[in-house]
Amino acid sequence: PRIANPGASSIAFFEAVDVRGVIHSYIAVANSLHAGLAAGEASVKIYRWSVEQGIFVLYNSLPFKLRTGESRVPGDSVDLAPVYVERLEAFTMAGSVYLAAASYTDGASTSVYSYVYRWNSYGSIAMPDGTKAFGFGFEAFQLFATFGCTGVDVLPLPAGGALLAWANYRGSQAVDVYRFVPGSYNSFYGGNSGLFEHLQAAGGSTAHGVTLFMLEGVPMLGVAMRQTEVTDGGEDGTEEYLYPKWDAPSSVYKWQGDADSGMFHLLQSLTTARTLAEIDEYPGLEFCFEGSSSSSSSSSHSSSS
């Protein structure tokens, strides 16, 4: 049988109210680029719970274009393309439903846009099974320049607005943090619908996961660092390869200052060092340690995206 979501990488549940006031339940499923797009599948599909059938049925697929129908970001000369979405995060802010989609690659580069979508409950669509559904569904709300993004999290704030963090597995900065500013002009979505503005970058590289949370009434940021990368020269001295070392400390950041002018500051580094000897104690993990003499299936990564 044909797989509906080949190479799925993430799944998220959310609820949304249509224009009649009816609450519907949905799940969003992200497909990998190589397995999904090669099979002609959309990167992210939305399914809606059917009360009559007792199952989730396909609602629609997320668009890789702006709400206006444009296929290019303002000021960019490159057309938007389907991407491998690594992580999905659904959240609600000021009564609206949003979905953040962390993009890893478009198949050619890891320098790609990640998306935040906002649910549009107005209008109607014809679902693939022919059912008329109220609501256009998710539309691109804002695009973000990310680099091999593997994680995203959102923290709605008690006083309004939200914090948004992207984990860049590739690139010079591990995590980019944004703060939502209500009423700001949004060139992606149109009008004064608000905008996530860049707040800060948390140092390092190769962040693989990120979490935002409240602790004792204070916003906190946790960053999972997967590895450090050591550059070695190629055999001819011209090519460079990146060999991972599993010794990057993960970090916890704590918010300092007020809600409008504050930012995250490093609170603690968590030791996560693993030695080759430790890895060799666990048969079957050799493939995880690239560049080691014990690895028979290791492969090198090009230093370029």
C-alpha cells in the first residue's frame, strides 16, 4: 500500500474553531524531503478528526508560498521550495492558532527558510475526499532564515506575546530567539498583524534541540548541543571535512530584565561528554561516532552546506 507520510519526522496536535463556532481537532505530520518529496508527497500534511468516521482524514497540505500567493520573500531573488521539515510545534497566541515548522534542507542547501503559519478560519475548502470544510487552514505568517534547523519551541507569555526559539544544527549560531511584537507591520502576512522580531542569538553551533519554559515565573531556555565539529584537511590538502566529537555541553539560559527589554543569559552548562571508549562499550553505536577507527560505516560531512 502507498504510505501517506513517508519518512515522517514530526507530528503535532491542535484544535481550531471554524466561523460557525465549531471546534475541530487536527494533527499535522511532517515528511522528510528525500522519502516524502521524492514520492510526490507534500512536506507537511494536515488531518482533521472525523466524528462520523472515527478517524483522522486528510484536510490539506501546507503551502510553501506567502499568503499573497507570491513564491518569493520580499527582497529575496530565490523562489521558495518545498523543504524537509524536521520539527513541528503548534501553539495558541491571542486566540489564534499557529504552527511553527523547522526546516532542515531543501535537498541542496541547509540555508533555508523555516515557517510560522497562522490558522485562517474564514472561507472554505474542498477536502481531498470531497467534503466541504470551513476555514482556509494554515497560511504563512512569517518566514525565518535558518540553517539546518532541527528544533523549535514557543513560549506564550502571561502578559501577552510569545518567545520563539529555533535550533540551528548548521550555521554559526546555535539558537536564534525571537519575541513577538503585537501590532507590528508584517510584510509576510500583510497589515499590522504583529511580527516576531529577532531578540538574540545564543552562542555556539550544532544545536539539535531547544525548549522554552517558565520556572518560578521566569522564562527559561534549554539548548541541547549535539556535538562539536573538528575540521580536518583532506588527503590532497584542499578539501575539508567535519568530524563530530560528542563533547558539546548543553546549556540552560535564564531571562534577565523586564518583559520588554530583557533577554536570556547563560545560567548553566551541562556536561554531556562521551568518550570513544564509552561508545565502544555499547555494540551497535559505532556508526554514531564518525571518524573513529572502530566505525565501519562512518561517513564524512562536507563543511559546506
